[in-house]
Amino acid sequence: MRVELTGVSKRFNYDWIYRGIDQVFESGQIWAVTGANGSGKSTFLRMVAGMLTPSEGSIRYRLDGHAIDREKIFSHVAVTAPYIDLPEEFTLEENIRMQGKLKPYRGGLDTDAVAEATGLSAHRKKELRFFSSGMKQRLRNTLAILSDASLLIMDEPTSHLDLEGVEWYQQLLLSHASGRLILIGSNMERETTMAGHRLQMSEYKQVVRPGIVPRSS
């Protein structure tokens, strides 16, 4: 997977969240997207995932040398974040089966293997509404990491996890990092220790005073 950003900018009303990002991301790389709260980390990750559109600039995707339309990038992307909801009335097993129908798992992993990877297989028949926030985050991370996706987007992946859960996350991610492009939004070293590249959002921060219409570049 190759993702090319040219002059990518995002604003809400007259406030530019970030502006003028020129960057190329390639398969085999793990990037840490860092910055203070409000710097636009989550917005940027959602934009790269194709969930938001830039206010300025363009994002181009290529896989195995072939261009991918923005409208079709969703089939090549897996996203995990604390704000992503999973069906609370479904059991762990039912959530795994449902996700597998939407996007196959890497290496043809079956429901049993994915449940085992969560470390929660003893609770596979329990509905998610009875899970703790940490257990739900384990499931979110597992579904994304084990998805057969070339681009993996992770926003604060260890949110709600205890020390054991953090170690589990690090091991699972490194076991399935090969051959993919991974972007991790976080300021916590424990989440990005494996990242070989960093994108600091504050370098692209630009604030426009209220009442002043920003001029397009």
C-alpha cells in the first residue's frame, strides 16, 4: 500500500486544524502520528482512512502499483479506536463472525483463532454489554489487526488497557505488522514503541482569527 498526501489540509469554520501536509506512506512502515490534544490526530487518521475529505489537497492510494479510487479504499483499510462502536447485544463470537463477513481475516483465520487471539475466549458467549471497557478495546484491536487489510489505522489503541493488555497489544501488532502500512495516533510511548517514523501534527498547525476568511493556497 502506498498513500500519497499532497497539500492536505483540514479546517472547521475558519479554524485550520492542520494545513499543507505533504507525505508519502509505504507498506512495511509503522508511523506514529503525534501531537497535543486538539492537534488533529484523530481527524487526520480518519481522513487517511477515507472517512473524511480534505478541505484542501489530495490523497492518492496505490496497491501493487495500481491506483485505488477513494470510494473503494474502505475495503483495504482496518481501523481501531475507542470511539468505534460494536454491537453491544452481540456476543464476542457473534461480533467476530460478523466482522469476518465484512472483511476476511489474515491467513484465513477462523472464529476460534480470532477469539483465542483476543485473550477472551472464555467469554465468547457473553454479550458485549457485559464486557469491561478494556475487554471491548481488546476486541476492537483484534478485529482490526487480524483483518486482511493493507492499511491499518490505530487511534489510541491501548486506551482502557491495563499493563497486561498493553503487552498483549504490542505482541499481537508486531506479529501481524509485516507487509502492511500502519499508522498509530498517540502521544504514549507504549503505543508507538515499534514505530520507525513519526508525523508531528503541531508542525502543520495554523490558526486563523475569527472573522477572517482564510485565503486558499
